[in-house]
Amino acid sequence: MQLNDKWQGLCWPMMDFLRCVTAALIYFAISITAVAKYSDGASKAAGVFGFFATIVFAIDFYLIFNDVAKFLKQGDSADETTANKAEEENSDSDSD
């Protein structure tokens, strides 16, 4: 659908990060509920698979966090570079 081209104002790496965090929290909460509340074998198996999914989402969370950190650092360095160029252009001092 190429939504990233249609909605340019959203920070897509951050949206992916938030999706991953919420999925991990939801799976963790449901897994704890399945294991604690129900005592049959199917609920225990569902809880174990839910904990496994939580671990997978946590790994994805960590990897995405590294990408978002790099993305935000690039934005900061670009802002600093343009600010430094603007200061140099607006400077009134003569070096000659």
C-alpha cells in the first residue's frame, strides 16, 4: 500500500517501535492470565507459546530500538549541520 509515501509526516521507525512494544506487553499479559487462571493443558500450552511470542517481540523491540536510535542521531546531526551553516552565513565578523 506504500503508506510511507502517502503519509510523510509520520516517523515510521517510531511507529514500528511502538507496535512492537505494545504487542510484547499484550502477549505477556495474556500469557500470564492463561497460565494463572486456567489449569488445563491447552491453557498452559497457550501460555508457553505466548511467552515465546513475547520473547520474539522483545528481540524485535531491541533491534528496532537500535534502528530508531541511529535514525534519531542522523536527524540530530543534520540539524546541527544546518544550524552551523546558518550561523556561518549570518556571521557579521570579517576574518580578513
